[in-house]
Amino acid sequence: MIDVRIAPSAGFCFGVRRAVDMAIKALEDFKNPAYTLGPIIHNPQEVERLRKKGILMANSLEEIGSGTVIIRSHGAPKGVIDLAQKQGLEIVDATCPLVKRLKERVRDLTEMGLQVVIVGESDHPEVRAVLSYASGRCLVTRGPEDLDPERLEPVVGIVAQTTQSLENLQSVVSRCIPICREIHVYNTICEATRNRVAEALCLAGEVDVMIVVGGKNSGNTKRLAESVGNSGTPTFHIERAEELNGVTIPPGSSVGVTAGASTPSWIIEEVVARLRTLD
């Protein structure tokens, strides 16, 4: 029989759980229809579950004629809430508090006149939202290898997308030290993200196979799967239990299960239940 072990912090982080709870409560407390501005979290199955409850999704304010707009956990660019108010929409701001803190740090550094370097993914909605609080001199880099030294100014401020790894932030800072004469660094990485990776790596050292559960469009889940995979333990990133049909797990194996910060508990439970039926 397969031995299944689950990482303690697998699944929703505080910010995601808060956003989902606020969205569901909005159906009861505010004008309907209720729309999220973009997917509220990066998990297609949970977004579909919420749609069935009546929480719709719009890609822009122009698509919302009336009702309530829910700002997703990743936040929204500067000015969006003001525009929503002018349209007469009810507003539920479900931005993760840590993302709000990141915006404040970027705004502060910009007001100090510093060039801001954001360690993260330029196409991620959190980063796009944060960028709106910076000047045009802001740089976004996935890591030290993508950082163009010729674009760096002598004095910079460095922050990170909340779901980045501490190691990546440290590497970018190290890359800047020989180039810049003054560096202001804010560690804006979510502690829950760091703990989740540490737990998963610990679990990976104790089992034969690791399963990472979460949306394929979730950056934090993809980075989690990559970190676990780099440990040397065979690792599979899946969205749903059905995908286990394509995973070969030898009889008698021990299997560790972890999940990204946007993975709901009901999906994790389905995966664990399926694993426990395997012989």
C-alpha cells in the first residue's frame, strides 16, 4: 500500500483564503452581479467553483455595467479603484495585505527618487499592479541573469514579488553590489511562501515520490514544483486527481503531497484520496 504524507502548509495561504472568503461574502452583502477583475486566484477549478456560485469574471471595468467589482488577491493597478467608484460600482478590495505592503514600499522608494528593481515576473498581475506605483525607471528582473547592468543607476531600491524565493532576491542583490554604490532592500517575500518550500523540501527527503498540486497558471506552484524537483526526488506537478493516471508510482512507495498557495483543500483531498486507492 502507498504511504501518503501531506505537507503541513499545503494549500491556501492567508491572502488567498481571505480573498475567496471576501468574494463569497460579497454575494450576500453587496449588489449583484459580482465580478472579479481577472481570475481572483490562479486556480482554474476554484475559479469555476466560484462562477457556479454566481461570482463572474471580467477582464476590465468596461465589461462591468453595474453591481460589485472584487479586486483579486494580486491587487490592481493604481487608479482602478477610483475608476470603479466613478462607475458607481460597489468595491470589495481583496488585495493580499502583503501585496499592499509591497506597493507601499515601491511607492516610498519612488518618492525617494530611487530607481526601483522588482525581482519577479513582468507579466504577473501582482507585478503589473505594483509597477503602476513606480516611475518609468523601474526595472523588473526574473533573476540576476536577466538583469542588464547598463540599465542600473548608482542608487537603487530592490523589492520582490511576494511569492519569489529568498535565494533569488539575494542573488539579485549580490549582482547589484559591484555595480551600485547604494542599495536599499526591502524583503517583501511572503513568509508563508518560504515556509511552504522548506516543508516541501524536508518532505521530499523522506519520500520516494513528490506530488505538487496546483494550477498550471500559478507562478508560486510552478516555482514550488521546480524547487522540489531540484531536490532529486521524482516530482510531478498536477492540477487534478485525474492526472495521476499518467503518473507511475511503484507499489509500496511513499508519496509526499504539497500544494501551491492558490490550491483549495477540496482538490488536495481528491488527490490524496486517489493516491490511497493505488496499490
